[in-house]
Amino acid sequence: MTKLVTVLFGAALLLTSAAWAQNSQDLPSAPSAVQPRFPGAPAQPPEKTAPSTPAPTSKPSDATTLTTLPPATSAPVEAPARQGSGKSASPKTADPASLFPPVYNQPPQPAPQEQEQEGDYRIGVDVDLVDLIFTATDKHGHFIKDLKKENVRLLDEGKPPVSVSAFESETGLPLRVGLLIDASNSIRDRFRFEQDAAVEFLHQVVRPNSDLAFVIGFDSISDLTQDFTENTDKLAHGVRVLRPGGGTALHDAVFQASEKLAKAPIRGPSRRAIILLSDGDDNQSRHLREEAIAAALRAEVIVYVISTNITGSDKKGDKILMRYAEATGGRVFFPLRIEEVANAFAEIQDELRSQYVIAYKPQNFAQDGRYHAISIDAPGRSNVKIRARKGYYAPNKK
């Protein structure tokens, strides 16, 4: 009986040792490769371990050191829930990256809108201001340069302005000048001298880094021989390449030059002027004289005229030239001798540097494209004569 009990006890002991050995082989050898140490920490690579050996039959002390690690089970190991998510993630143990808290890309923030830059001009601001350039002389034609705002009376459509925002003597304002030379057959005899006088005028009046000018020769058509430039040599070349011949389209030339001056490159205040050399004869134009004058007024152009008619017999041509000058606030010269053409150019040059500008706000102003008649004088200065354009066209509302 005693031997039987001893045999059974030994068998039980052997079975227990085999069970412990089997359990030690089933446990994971690298649990750090399955679960990180804390949420968001990178997983450690698996460590190489030696093959497990059966434990001694006397005690299972080596196997007990693994009891603090997660048991090897077929169920997935739950990762800690992301804070604030309200849900727990349950990635599979075969994918360590799935145990990390998901990274959420922030939606792209809209780029801040750039603040609109204000340029030199803003549409809708001060569009109801009218700039009027005028010349003041005494009875001998000498320029008056000491006028004050209080000396001047201005009426727009028969009414005084609401306000005057500027009144200055602007002798240094930049010039934008169009030189128009009649190259028709009617002026062939004196053409070369007029070319020389025009070249000298351009050399004297056009200042570098300030003024710009262009040259148009016209007979039955208009020919732009030199575009806007401050280079007086180029302007002189544009004058000298002209050759007389053909009919005369005077009004078309003035219309074209006014349209060009209206688009002149300029930043800030300036004076726009046409210097016209012609006898006033026109037999080829498609535009009427008044259409050309309207174009000049819209462009705020002053027309100075030097008549090339030295016979004194063409009264019709003289009246046409006078109409251009008076309507735009310019001046007409009738040289008695061909040599006086140069003197006329010199007087125009002096006048362009001896002008005033007044900026005012009219009463009941509207952007309707309507023509406004204006008048200006100096009632307190009986010896002062003021010359300015007779009116202007209000801009059309955009």
C-alpha cells in the first residue's frame, strides 16, 4: 500500500512539472513589441531570446517572473482611450502602430486677406472736384503772378462753387505736350523754317524727368512720328522726318491728339497742351471742328495755335484757329513774318510756366457727362485779364 501511494505521488509530480513547462512556452517572449509603455510612445523592437528550456521539476520560480505581464490570449489587447474622445480604440495586437493614438491633421487655416492698398487715385473720392488752369495777364500781355484766391470770381453754370480746395501758382507742374504740324501742300514754302522753330521750342520746354511730348504730322491723315518721350533728340527727329504733301485733316489731328493726351502717363497733377501749327484749312477730316474741341475739353487740354498763314487773306482759317484757342483757354498767334514763328513758340513756353490752378467743388454736381459752362475773372483787379477754358464735361458715372 505504501508503494502504491509513492508511485501515484511521483506521477502527479511529473505531470505538474510538464504543465509548468508547457505554460512557459506559450507566454510571449517580447511583450514590449505588442504594447507600448504609455500611449503615444513608440513600440520597442522585439528582443532576441534564447529557446526556452524545461524548468526543473523541483520549483517553478523562473516562470513566476512573467506573471506581471499581460497573459498571452487570443483576445486583442485594448489600448488606452484617447483623452476626450469618449470611445476606446481596440486595435489588433498584430499591428503595433494601431495602438498609437490617432493623429488628426488640423484643417488648413484660411490665409488672411491682404488689406487693399490704396493707390494714388481712388474711384469715388473727390470725383466732384474740378481743376481749372488759367492764365492772368495785364493789358500789355505781361503775366500776373501775385493773384490770391480772394481776387478771383468763379462761376460754374452761373453759380459760385460750394468750396475751393486749392488755389496755387503751378509754374512747375509737369507738362504733357502734343506738337501737331500741318504737313499739307498749303504750307510747303515755309515748312523748313517751321520745323526748325518747333525743334528749338521742344529743346527749351521739355524738361528731363518731368515733361513728356509727342509729335504728329498731318496732311490728309495723321502720322505719329514720335510717341511720348522726354528725349528731345528723338522729338527733333520726329519733326524733321515730316515731308509736306497732300490735303489737310486738321480736325482729325486735334481729335487724335486730345484722345492721346487724355491717356497720357502721369501720376499727379499736370498740364496738357497741344501746340498746333496750321493755316486753319481743312478739307479731309471725318470729325467736325466742335467734335475735336469737345475731345480737347474732356481731356482738359489747352490748345495753342501758331498760324502759318502769312498772307492775311484766309479769314475762314483764322476763325477756325481762334475757335480752338478760345474754347480751351489757349492762345492764337498770327506771325506777320516767318521769323516771328520762333517768337510765338517762346511766348507759349513762358505761358506754360506762368499759370494758376484752382480746384473747386461745384453746386449740384452730377456724373452725367453734361457740359458745364464756366466763367472766371478778377473783379477787384481791373488791370487783370484771365484766360481759361469756357467749360468742361462732367465725367460719366461708372
